[in-house]
Amino acid sequence: MNTETIISSIVNLPDNFYKIENVSIYLLLKETGYFEKYNEVNEANILKYLVSHTECVNQWLCWSEDKRSSSGWYFKEIAVGKYIVGYYPTKEHFKQVEFSDIIEACTAFIKREIEDIRKS
């Protein structure tokens, strides 16, 4: 599977998760091919894809809001045109990062989220 196909599948993970019943996000991510090529998927190529598929950004905002866990990455709007990506509970080596561009914030969230999933 090529990197573009993997990124397309990754960016659509929240939509697929809600459409397919009884499947874990871990398994869905594994099926994208990301586990084999995680080092080829970076924020730059995720951003490139998201710029052309901005409809996916809201899916990731909803994904972040709907998460029910004791720890993990989050992505949220804190004011009009201001977004943050952070980790709960706070990690010492990672502070919240504020963005004025929703696509850049989403990109940062996606890469961190999928890495957490891959490593779990």
C-alpha cells in the first residue's frame, strides 16, 4: 500500500469507526497499513491531504470530544479561530500547543493520536 492511500485511510478513521460496528480503532488503524509504514507518515503529508479534504477536520474534532479515557491526546477549539492540541493528564515533556489554523491543529492531533494507538 502506498503512503497516500494509507494517509487517506487514516484521515477517514473517525468516520469509518462510527460506520463499522464492533471494531476497535486499533484494528482499523492497523488495517490502513500504518503500522508497517508509520515512519513514512508525517505531519507534512497529513497536512497536504487535509488541505484537500477539509471535511475530515470536523470528524477529528468530534472524535476528540467523544473520547472517553483516563488519558490521551485531545484537539479542541478554545475560541473563535484558536485551537489547542494537548495531552490529558499533562505530560511533562509536552505542553499544550495553540494553533490559529484548524488544519494544522488537526494534523498535529492526528499524528499524535495514531502514534498513541499504534504503541498501545
